[in-house]
Amino acid sequence: MNLLVLEDNPDHLELTLEMLNDSYGTHAQIHSCSKLAAAIDYLANHRVDVFLCDLQLPDSPVANTVARLRDLQDAPPIIVLSSLNDEQLAQELVKHGIQDFLPKDELSPSLLVRACNYAIERRKLSRALLDKNADYQAFCYSLTHDFRSSLWQIARACEIFKAKTRTCYPDDHQMPWQYLDKVPARVDDIQRLVDDLQSYLALDAVPASFGPCDLTQSAHNAVDLLADTIDLSGVSIAISPLPAIVGSSVQMQLLFSNLIGNSVKYNHSETPCVSIYIAEQNDQQAVIAVRDNGIGIPAKLRERIFTPFERLHTKDEYPGSGLGLSIVRRIAQYHGGNIQVASEPGEGSTFLLRLPLPQG
Ligand code: ADP
């Protein structure tokens, strides 16, 4: 086993090495350094099974070390050994992939060895899950790709067949044209299902990259994406300034396009309108409302609509896959938030998206 220890205090280093040597003996090769830059350089050039790391270093204060540890690509499991007994920092680090946070004054040989062994096993498990996820993603991709191309061929074959038979038998009223006429709409249904299924599965398979995300921009991008549908329905859309969050702009755009798309689709008002605004906000979180004056939703069905494939209407009444709101709920949950709906039949619906705001 290869261990890397980053520790600038010679007494602490001696103690840690003693504990590790006593426990692992010749089973572990231990390399130590006292500066973050040297440790990062060592990691880039050597195989390391566990990286034991102090946070306060001569070339890096705590905040910088934390940021660098978070950004380390393909790093081995990291265990922080710290004089700071800061539970909040510990939780924050673990959330960002650090395996363990051990206060130095609680260290013992058995605790240290157990933490190293468990960290290695957990890492193996998460690698195996990531590999499975990658296989799953490749499988979904090729499945949806094959579906799309077969669908396109079926639709095209039907079109050609219809055109040819119409030319050959223009006055034959026995020909069952009505069946062929149904093909394009059914092909569109399956196409929509394949697209939505791919978006739904991709949420799990592709880790979203989180960064600064301006929700006003995400909502406007969603409107641009739906421009044709919006123009056709004559709906007016008002977007008030929304907060910025830390999140995935791609996912937030997908979330708004599903909510806005539904507000337009399930709406027969003479003056259809959708408004997007902040319903509530404090230091911790914001509640964003997406309100429409559409057909509304009966109270007892309001929770059901967030379940995959739950639809309150047939495809002939309204096209759809029944996946839009489950995509919305998953995205809200990935961002540490949730989504609810307030609605009355005939009075429109207000979807309330609760999201945490960046702290500090
Ligand atoms: P889809 O629209 O593809 O059916 P969704 O998951 O987006 O799937 O929505 C699930 C169901 O919730 C819809 O079938 C519809 O009955 C209902 N619904 C969603 N949004 C609205 C809305 N804004 N107004 C009324 N009903 C809605």
C-alpha cells in the first residue's frame, strides 16, 4: 500500500508515521512532504492509495488547501488530519468527496488504520459504481440512438407508401388512408418519449457540473428554446429578476423549459399568460414561482403528477411522455431543493420551486 502524508509540523509527522508504521509495518510504503505544492506534484507522478493531509500549511492557508483538495482530479481517497476541531468544516469537506476528517487530538493507531482501510474500500466501491454508471449511460445512448433512426425509417417508409399508393389509386375509397394518417402523430409520441427518457436518465448518469448559475438567464434561455410553441399559442411570458444560485445552468434551463412548456400546453385561456417571479426569499433560500392561468390540477392528483409516467390526460387530448415533472423534481432535489404545486381546476397552477441560496 502507498500512503502520502502531508504534514508540516515535525512532531505531528513523527507521531503519524509512528502510528502508521506500527500498524502497517512493511505492508505500507509511506512518503511524506511538508508543502501542498510538493504533495500535488507527488500525486501527479505516483500511485497513492491514501492521502493523509493537514490543512494549515506553510505554502497554503486552510481555505486554499480546502479549495485545492476539492479540485484535485482523479485524487486518491483523502483523509484530513487537522488540529481544527470544526464539525461544520468537516461536513463540508466530506460533502465534497473528502473521505474522512480526523482531529489530531483524537488520533490513535487503530482509528487511523481503520480510516485508511475503509477509505480504500469506499473508493473501490464508488469507482465500481461510476464504471457501472458509464456502462449504463453508453447503453441508454445507443438504445435511444437506435430507436430514433428506426423511427425515422418507419415514418419515411409510411410517407413513401402513402404517396405511391395515392398516385396509383387516387379514387380508391377502399384504401385505409386513415391508418396511415395516424403514423406521424404516433411517431412524434415515441420520439418525445425517447427524448424525455434520455433527459431523465442522463440526470443520473452524467454528473452535472455546478457553478454560478443565473436563474433569470436560465428562464430566458428556456423561453428562447420554446419560441415556436410560444409564438403559436400566443402566450405572454413575464420573467421578473430571479436570484443566482450555485448549480447547473444546463439543468436549470431544462427545468424551466419543462415548467413553461406545460404552462403553455395545459392552457386554453383566451389570454394565456405565464409569470415567473420570486414568491419568497430570505438569506438561506428562495422560492421561485412559475404561475399560469391554464386548466389547473385537481387537489387529490397534485402529488401524483411528479411521478414518472403519471399523466392526467390522454395523448390525444395533450401530447406528452409523463416525464417532464419528474425531471423537474429530480433537478430541484439535485440542487438541494424541492418543488410543489398550488392549483385549482379552471384557475391555473403555480409551481413553487424552493432552492438554497449560496452562503458567505
Ligand atoms: P406530460 O406533460 O408529458 O404529460 P409532465 O410530467 O410534465 O408530463 O406532467 C404530468 C401531468 O401533470 C400532465 O400530464 C398534466 O396532466 C399535469 N400538468 C403538468 N403541468 C401542468 C400545468 N401547468 N397545468 C395543468 N396540468 C399540468
